[in-house]
Amino acid sequence: MKLLASLLMAAALAAPAFPTLAAGETPAQQKAAKPDLAKGAASYGAVCAACHAADGNSTIAVNPSLAQQHPEYLVKQLQEFKSGKRADPVMQGMASMLSDDDMRNVSWWLASQKAKEGFAKDKDLVALGERIYRGGIQDRSIAACAGCHSPNGAGIPAQYPRLSGQHSDYTVKQLVDFRDGKRGNNAQMRDVAAKLNDREIKAVADYIAGLR
């Protein structure tokens, strides 16, 4: 009987506690890390909706659509706007009003919104854009966009942003800013954009707008 009791006690001590916590994380921290979508919707409506539309599907071509974007990517961009690592005076002012919890809540709320489909507009350039997006430009060592952002523009969660349906005007500006050194918060994109000319940038951006 004593042997059985000893075995049961050993098994209990060896079993992990449930639920488990991340290393060094308290229960309060774990609870705080969970996004609050209701608060996210409220913060978004107060700070972001005027420029990015009520559901995150921007109707202003120079402002990005944010609906269904990967939340980890959105949090990173908001943090970098706030710190100045990604330079934009308007967005720095907006992000400065958000706490880390606010950013997390807003980002996960946006991820829960359905993105609307976009459309390519320039039939003379879309074929070039497709070739670059899907195959890159090998003789200039330009990698295919699809390798990181996926063939349909869905991106890879927590690593590469969703692009499908994004306004071409916004994508053009970002690629030009990467190329010209005005946006410096991603070395990989800066290196890719540095090899693209204006026509190629416009073509890729137009193709991305129609991805689905």
C-alpha cells in the first residue's frame, strides 16, 4: 500500500501543472496578453477609423487597408511608428496615443475583419507585375514576392504581411520609400526595392491589388 501511495505521489509531482504558463509568466500576465476585441473595436473607432474606414477596408487609396492583416505584423508596425523607427509624423501621433495593450487589442480586432477584394487596373502592366511577383527577376537577383508573401498574397502569419487586395497607390509609395531610404524598418524589403525601377514597382503594386 505504501509503495502504491509513493508511486501516485511521484506521478503527481512529475505531471505538469495545468494550464501551463510561459516561462517566467504570471497568471495575471497571461490574462493580460489575451486581446480584448471589444476594447480593440472601441480604440480603433476612436483613433483609426477616420483614415482606414470603420471595418479596416480603407476607401482612401493612399491609406492601407488593414482588415484581415496578421496581427503580429500590425503590432510591430504600431510600435515602430510610436518609437519613430518607421518614420511617419501622422502615424507616430496616432500610435503615441495607444498603449501596448491598445495596440494588441486593435490589431487582433482588425485581423478578425474580412478584407474586401481589390482589382488590378493597368492591363498593360499587370502581366509584368505577375512575372515579378511570381518569379522575380533572376538576372538582377530580385527574389519573387510570392516566396515571402505567398502566391495569393496571404503572407505568412507573424513573419510576412498579407498583401492581397492592397491599394496599388499605397504599395507603390511603400516600395519607393524602401528604395529611396525613407522607410528603413525592414532591411530585406529595402534590398529588394532598391533593384526595382518605377515601372516595375507600379506593375507589381497593380498586380498585388488584384490578388485573391
